[in-house]
Amino acid sequence: QVQVEESGGGSVQAGGSLRLSCEASGRTFTRSTMGWFRQAPGNEREFVAATKWIGGNTYFSEYADSVKGRFTVSRDSAQHTLSLQMNSLKPEDTAVYYCAVGDAQVGLTLVTQYDYWGQGTQVTVSS
């Protein structure tokens, strides 16, 4: 049974940094797409960043425009842990952050392209 679990959320002042981690378990995920989404109160869940296997040991990363240059997504060598380094945080980054895993080898940015989700971790950025 696939399980996805996030950790590392918390509260920080604007301009600060946080690092989120996600661990997927239950099988291998070398060829899976792994990504981060976030959802603020009253808003729909939105794409943040993701990595997609494109062959061999090569992965492609994509970011939402709102986080480019501030957030960095990475996977470990075993390819079952996903991290999100968040720098220069802004109050508008406040949300519950979700880790997701997708197997269909399609795109990276849509909620519907992912099969497994974690429970989410809260990130709060104060001004």
C-alpha cells in the first residue's frame, strides 16, 4: 500500500526559509512523478513544483511562476524522498502544502495527474 507523508512545516517571518520533506513508501517510485501542491483557505489546490522521470537517471523539474527563483525541489538518490527548499518566503505562501505521487507519465501541474497524496503540512508566513 502506497503511503505519502510530509514533514517540515511551521511558522516563519517573511523573508525566512523552510524545508519540507516528503517520504513515499510501499513500493519503488523511480519512474513516478512527485510533486508539491498547496491550498490556502478558500482557494483551490494549486501546483507548486514537481519532478518527472524522463529516462535513465534524469528527472525534469518544473515550478509555478509564483515560486520560481525562491523554491527548489529535489529528490534523493533512491528517488522516494522529495524535498522542497523554500527561501524568501512571503505571506502569500501561507497554505497547507501537500506532497503527491503520480504514475501515469503525463504532465506535472494538475491535481488530476497524481494518484497518491499526503495529509499535508501547514506553512505560515507572517509579515
